[in-house]
Amino acid sequence: MHLLASGPGWRVKDVTCSAGPHDRPFEEQHDLVCVAAVTRGTFQYRTPNGRATLVPGALMLGNPGACFECGHKHGVGDRCLSFHFDPEFFEEIVASVPGARRLSFTIPRLSPSEMLLPVIAAAEAADDDLGFEEAALRVAAAAATAESGSSEAVRNPRRERRVDEVLRRIEAEPEEPLTLWQLAHDAAMSPYHFLRTFNVISGVTPYQFVLTQRLRCAAVRLRRTTDPISAIAYEEGFNDLSTFNRRFRRIMGMTPGAWRRRRP
């Protein structure tokens, strides 16, 4: 297990298992609410809520205090992004999802679906604290929604105003380090309410908005100044040059150096 990120009430670990058909399963126990996105391999999962085979694209569900076993009858190893939530924090998320009021899971898994695909893909693509924090909320909400059969977010004028203020703040200082908890607190909303409302209003998530704003500022500076690329990357909020180069090329279609040399 490798801890990737954590915050108040949540944590996410990269869990790699190398067990195979000849390894005997043993009983374990979920300490917290667990929602694990399977990213590689298959395995058998047994809980008080039933048995299921977990495959890539599925979500493994676990209630705090519940015992479980994982076995590998037909292959060796698996890998999961395992999200763990304090029960109180998970209850707060569930309360924020329209119609979702069940605080414990009644089934062992959610099968791969079109609804889960973008949530899990975004979780796999996350590579910093804000990205993982956003992924944690989305994974938890997806599990709660699928469990209850609830539906979409409802817009609220007061929340829209608060989110608009946050949008302006990010636009003014995109290089500043941010967390969803901080942004939601400033907007007087729960983290999931904030994430959902932000996405409805702006069409993107906070993580996507911050990233595009930072890249926009960097692109302008590359064209207008002779500052070193590394200085621009760090000053615009990127933690390292390789991350900046990778993201810039993916979004802009060329390297920062090529962008600087190219003129309209």
C-alpha cells in the first residue's frame, strides 16, 4: 500500500496485490468506509453483503467494521485506488447527494458502467492533492448515488453566487495552492455540494478550472517575457517542470518551448 494523498476525513492509497491461485485467502476488516476503484486484475471479494468478482472499472464497497476476504482464483495480482472515509465524513457526502440517504452499503460492488467510467478515469489521471481530493468526493458520491438510485444535482441561486465568487478568486490568483475543503469552506458549503455546484455552473470541475487558468497564465508569459520556462512553471503553481511540460503539451498541443517560438 502506498498513500497517495489524504485530507480531513479521507485518504487514498495505491494498493497492489501479488497474490495468486495458490495463495490462501485470509480474513481482513474494513476500518473505515471503503470505496476502491479496480484498475488492474480481477479478484473475488466476499463480505456479509455477498460475494462478487471484481474487475477493472468496478468499485469495491466496504462498510466500517465489516470483515471480508479477497481471493485470486483465476489469476495473479490486482491493483486498486482505494479510497477510505471516516464515517462522519462519508455521511456528510451522502447527505449532499440528492435522494441518497443510506449510510451503509448493501451490496459488495458496483459493476463497470458508463456512469462510473469518467469517475474512475479521472481518479486514475489525478496526480496532485487537489486532483485526488476531487476524485475522493466523486467516487464516494458515485457509490452513494448508485446505491440509492438517486439523480442529478439541483442548482441553487445562493450557491451559484458563492461559487461565482470562488471562480473569480481562482481567476485572480490561480497560482495559489488550493484544496476543495478550503474552497468549500469559503463558499459556506459542504465539499460535495461545492464540487457539484461548481461543475454545474462552470461546466468544469475546480481541478480543471485551476489547471486551465494556470496554463493560460503560463502561455501568456511565455509569449510576452523572456523568463525561464522553469521559473514560469513554478511561479504559476506547478510543483515540477516535468508535470508542467506534460500538461502544457497535452492541452496546448505543443511543448512550452515550441509555443514560445511560435508567433501568431
